[in-house]
Amino acid sequence: MLMAAFVGLSACGQSGGRQPAASEATETTAAQKVKHPNYCFFKDANTEGWTASRDKSGNVAVKGKAYLDDSRYKGDLITGEAEGDKATIWLTMAMNSGPYASPDNWWDVSATIPDSAAAKSVSVMCGTKTVAMLTVK
């Protein structure tokens, strides 16, 4: 009887040991996936002047302007990524950490997309909406 109890307990311990390992692998995979903003705070008329060019390292630098009514917030470019000859970057709203607003509430936004030397085009996204499709100069 003691032997049967021991076998039963060891079987429980083994299945319990496998489950956390599987859930840890799932959590690691989820943490590695890049999250993109899925909501756009900007109307189509509130962005303009988009350009894409190469910086000194050959990576893609994106510039543009974004308008916000509330000067507590500013436009920002985040989460740039490149895959093959295409690159993508997201426009979002960030807290204005400075004491001043931008003239007429139009914010100059710019960012460099890391590891984008092979990119020939850039999509500027705002949530799930494409704001601009740019050819890299």
C-alpha cells in the first residue's frame, strides 16, 4: 500500500513539473513579441510633412509633424522595426515633459529605425491605420 501511494504521488509531481515549464515557454514567447499601439489619436489632417532618409549609419530616419489640441501631450514616433527591404514605425501620443507647447500645437517628430540599412520603403502607422508610405532617399 505504501508503494502504491508513493507511485501515485510521484506521478502527480511529474505532471505538475511539466505544466509550469510549458507555461513559462508561452510567457517568454509572448514577452518577446513586440506590441504595437492599436489606437490612433490623430485625424488624417493632423499629420503632415513625412520624409524618410538615411542617417550616418545607413539606417532609416523618419521625420514628420503631428498636431494635438491639448499641449499636455505631444506626437512621438516609437517601435520602429525593419524586415528585409521594408520598415515600419508607429506614430503615437506621449506626455509633454517640457514646460512649453509646440508652436500652434504642431509637434516635430523624428526617429531612427534600428537595423534598417536594407529598407527601401517605410510605412508610418498610427494604430492600425497607415499615415504615410515613404520611399527611402
